[in-house]
Amino acid sequence: MIASILEFSVRQRWLVILLSLAACVLGAWSLTRLPIDAVPDVTNNQVQINLVAPALTPLEVEQQATVPVETILAGTPGLESTRSFSRNGFAQITAVFSPATSIYFARQQITERLIEARQMLPPGVEARLGPISTGLGEIYWWAVEYTPGHGPVADGQPGWQRDGSYLTPEGQRLASAFERTVYLRTVQDWIIRPQIRSVPGVAGADAIGGFVKQFLVAPDPAKLGGYRISMAEIAAAIEANNVSRGANFIERNGEGIVVRASGRVGSLEDIAEIVVATRGGVALRVRDLAQVENGRELRTGTASADGEEIVLGTALMLIGGNSRAVAAAVDARIAQIGHALPPGIRTRAVLNRTQLVDATIGTVTKNLAEGALLVVAVLLLLLGNIRAAVITALVIPVAMLLTVTGMVQAHISANLMSLGALDFGLIVDGAVIIVENSLRHIAERQQVLGRRLGREEQLETVIASAREMIRPSVYGQAIIMLVYLPLLTFSGVEGKTFEPMALTVLIALGAAFILSLTFVPALIAIAITGRVREGENAVIRGLKALYAPALRGALRAPLLVAAGGLALFAGAGLLFATLGQEFAPTLDEKNIVMEARRIPSTGITQSQAMQLDVERLVSRFPQVAFVFSRTGTPDLAADPMPPTQQSVI
């Protein structure tokens, strides 16, 4: 069969070249769809479940929420294991599924089980699924902060006022640092996050820092006791006066007019004017019984940058997305959003995955380009025929484009591991022996006949030369491929790390083997014309002149040479024992992550105050461009940390 393919490739050489060009076009198109990342994503197939139980202690959360949910999840199709942790008011359960299970099928199964589990959970416990992302899904972080050094605008215009307060576009004057921090979180939650969620490839937008705004009603116990009014009555009155009623519609003069009564609360003044009860014919309003003011929700995490509190947002990438493309799209959307923010407020990228990916891909591209140029230079020196060297070298870009197509179909991302293992010497190995053998046979037959070969004679010579190299070519490629096959049996983290590399190499070697049987013979039949001389060039003669004396010396003293080889092997073994070992290559993304831990009883406010001191100290180093950190757990709890633990970057 392979012999038939060889003969077809030579006889129909222009058709083979045309098909190869079509494959290159397909590879170039696949290159635009190839996911690009710095390292392979080793996260297993998992679904996170976050349980919020504000009234429960860690032991109660474990007994009344975590264990029942884990029990309900048992037996879910495709489920391999579950793990969880419980702390005060919060628990997270991670359900790990088999790699063959669709993540969307898994989430559907978990959702159905949670519906059943809600009947067993205590009142007030809320269960929700985490985003469809992975441990490497945090591709873009941005800070929402007030513009530093921004001077006051005209009084009455939105922005900083002359008295040091900040006037919002809604007309609210923010006089205290607390109010301004609350407003930053409002901007993040209501302006920025909804737009980031709409970016293709984004699974969710997380937020940490600031305060979630609330309307706070603080009843006076003395007044409640004097008027014999309970807190439940105040809550019921506020709830009853915060609704809209519809009365269908009426027709008048041919028009349908909708009738409704709007009773929605829109400000603190509206809440203060709500009537709670009457005493002696006098209406008692909320303002008569309680203090009404802006408040905040108790937070589980904070964020800061350069010693100042900020709001930190995080874009989480959808599973299987192209981190480079998604991060670039988020960056473009953040820049677009920045033009629509209130005056004096800005967004600033503090961590962009694109920078790491570009640096990694740049390193891989540089290494691959240098390797390709080195192979081409060696081919030119050793083959001694420019056209033959060009034919062999063309296998490299064509094989790479075919490899890209295979990577896209196999859902393999281009990263440091998958591309870094490619060896162009192995890729051109089959093409080299076929080209060299064809040159030799053409030169020998021309010498025997004493003339140039005719077209039919040359085609037959190329077919015979390539057929002669079928067996060594097949054996050589098969042996190399067999070396990588055991890597495909890895599972877990090892499998996710090394399987993409093995598959990429196998695809590249397979593509090169096919090209050596089709593309290379066709090009030889087209390009190798005219007189062909078979002989040793100056490089080969020089190498032989150096090698011959060494070979004769080795043959005269074989025991000494063997002993020297064993000594070198033993020395290499000793050196290998002293080498360091790393599971993955070291990546220098020019960022340093520090983790600060404090005693478990430290409160969130105290922990944040201590963190600001750490940032101010780190910022003094001249090598530090800026420093930011987050303390505690963000909204989506993709990385749930206690209030006593901080990540400083």
C-alpha cells in the first residue's frame, strides 16, 4: 500500500503539491483558532458548590449542610470523588467527575441533586454553583479606584468638589472615605461586572473589596418600648410599602391606558416617611422610631493597592477557552468601560494573562525558529545540494501547519509544554533519507548512462529510491512514536501535563511521515532536474579527516576506550544525582506572590489595616512597580481564603 502511495505521489506530483497547499491553508486557518496559553491546565473535571450559612458555626455547617449535600451527591453519574471544607458561615464542596463526563452534564446533575438537598438544609442556608471555570481561569484582574491627583471640578458638577467630597452623577455627595468606598463597589457591581460578563469566553466576573451598599434602619429600643411597637412591625411596614400594584388597563378614546400604583422605595427619605402605626390619631413614621442611613453588608474580603483600599475585579475564563484571546477581549472592554465611568474614577489592569502568554509563546517561537534554522543550515552543509536542502526544509513549515490542524481537532492548546517538545531533527528525518537516496540513485544512473535522464526514467528512479527507504523510514518513525506512547497512559495531573506534549509530538511525527511519502517524492520529481553529481563536499571530507584518526586509535586500544566510556557514564550519573528536580518548568512572569497569614481570630478590619502597612513597606523597593492584594473570600469564592490570609502580588 505504501509503495502504491509513493508511485501515485510521483506520477500525480502536481495534484499532491496542490493538496499540500490546501492543507497549508487549512493549517493557517486553524492557527487562528488554536488556543494559546502559558502552561497546560491541570485542573480536573470538577464542579464547585458554595454553601452560605450565616447563622451556623463551622461544626454546625459541617453537620447540617456539608455532610447532607455530600450524601445527596453520592451516586451521581460520572462522579469520582468529593472534597469539602467548612468554616464559620461558609462551606465549599468540590465534586470531581471523570474526564469523559461533560462539564455541563455534570452541572445539570448537581443542580438536580441540590434541589432535593434544599429540603434537608436548615433555614437560611443558600447553595449555589461556582462558575464554569478552572484553577487557571483567573485571566484578568482590574482595580476600580479614584484617580490619584485629580483636582476639583466646578462645584455642582460630578466629581471631586472643593470641600474634598465627591459628587456622584446621581447627585449624592460622598463626604467620608466609607461612603466613597461603598460607591466604588456600586460602580463595580452595576457598571463594570455586567459588561465583563458579556465578553465571549468569560464564565463570570468576580469582585472583592469595598462595601455592598445597604439601607440601614436602626430602631431605638426606648421608643419602640414606649409606643409598644416591635421590630417585626417596622420590617413588615417597610416591606408592605416597597411594592408596586397593577390594576390592568382601561380603554379611553381608543387608547389602552395601563393602571398601576408605584410604591417602590427609591431613597432614604422614602424609607423614613413610611408609616408604621398610629397612636392617638398621630402617624408614627420610621424616622420617628429609628435612624435611617446608608449602611453596608458585612464583607468577607477586602482589596487594596499601594496602601489604599480599592475594589478588585477578576475575569474568569470559560473552560477550554483561549486565555490569550479572552484576556485581550476583556482588556479591550475594560478600556471601553473606562470612558463611561463617573468622573474621577478609573479602572486599571493589575494582572493580565496576555503578558505571560506572549512572553511564553515568544520564548517557544524563538526556540523553534532557531531550531529550524539550525536544521536548514546542517542540511545545506551536509547534502551539498541547495534544491535538495530546500525540499527537505519545506517539510518543517508544512508539518507544523498540519500539526496545528491536529491540535485544534484534538483540543490541545499551544503552550510551553506542548510546543517545547517538538524536535525538527526528528521531523525531517524521514525526508532526509529519501532525498539523499534519490540524489544518489539519480547521480549513479546518470553516470552509468552517460547522459541526463529522461522524464520517465527520472520518475522511475525517484519511485525506486523512495521505495528502497520505506522500511527504514517506517521503522525509524515507529520507534520514535513508541517512545511517547507510554505518556498517554498517565492520569490525573501527570496526564493533563504530559499528554498534550505527547499528542503534539505524535501528530507532528505522523504529519512528517505522511509528507515524506507524498510531498517529498513529488517535489523531488519536480525540482531535481538536470545534472546531479554524487560526491563528498568539503564539510564531509573535513569531518572524515578528523574522525579517521580517532577511529583508528579507538580500534587499537578498545579496552581503554570502553573504560573511558564507563567512567564518563558513572560521572554523568553522579552529576544527575545532584541536579534539582521540578515537575514543571519555571515561568518568570515578573510578578512575585507573597502570602501573609495571621492568627485565626484576627478580624477582617484589623487584617486589612495590617495589610496596608505591608503594601506601603513593599512599595518602597525601587524594583516594585505597584503592589496589590486581596484579603479573604471574593463573591464567587473561586479562591476561598479566610480573613486572616492574604495574597500580595
